[in-house]
Amino acid sequence: MTSASPVSDNMNSSPLVGEEGARAAQRRGKVRGKAPNPTTARARELRRNATDAEKLLWKCLREQLPSAKFRRQVPFGPYFADFASHSVRLIIELDGGQHDEATDAVRTAFLQEEGYRVIRFWNHDVMQNPEGIMAAIATAFTPHPPVADATGPSLSHTGRGDGTDRSE
């Protein structure tokens, strides 16, 4: 009885042996069977088919303003914003030859009603002067520049905001 019986070999084997086919057939990831959201699908399509200007500006935004956390092709009602930063409520739109000023005015009004500032640049300006575009965006991104001669309560550790000087 020194050799193991076939029954004891089966007892020590994994319970999933022989079930690889069943596991492989299981779907993984997101729940399948739901119809895809057409808005999400359109946003993905727009991101995949980005213009050269959009690709360049996206690279510049990610490298130079990472704290702004811009997103690409963000749905807002019936529109898609080219770039949006929710933290500073700023939308950047790139305009090419296909943009119509009357349609853009309606779109901009809608986005402003949602509480966002909208700034627009031409595609060729982004391609020819990305540094200037980034400087303009950085200016719009800074909500309130510090004022040199501002008077108000002290926010130092000693004063703690009541405006009194306790260093004496």
C-alpha cells in the first residue's frame, strides 16, 4: 500500500481541474449585454479621431498643467467640449474650418449657463504657437492672481487670521 490510489489523487487535485473550458467561456470585465451609451461611444470616437491640433494641445496640457486635470471630449448636454477642467470650470474649444460662429455662440452660451468659462483657439494657432496658447490657458486657469498690496487679516501661524500682531 505504498502507492497512492486513483481516488486519493483526485482528492488532492484542484477542484477546477477540467473546468478550464468553463472558466475561459466566462466573460470578464464590465457587465455585458447592456446597450452601449451612445454619448460614451461618440466621446470615445472623437478621442480616437483627434485632430493634430487636439493631440498637440492635449500633450501640452498634460505636461504643463497636470494639476488642472483636463479631460478630452467631455459631454455637456447635446455638446462635446474639446477639453474641460472641472476643478477650475474651464472649457477649451479648438476651432477649425468646420466651425460656424452662429452655432458656436449658442454652444458657448449653453456651456456658460452650466457655469464654465469657455476659451477658443484656432487649430492653426495651436500648431504654430503652442507656447503662446499655453500661456493664455495658464492665465485663464489662474482664478485669482495674488495681489501684492492686499490688506486683510493675517493668515500667519502667529496671527491666525484675526489681524492682530502677537509677536511682541
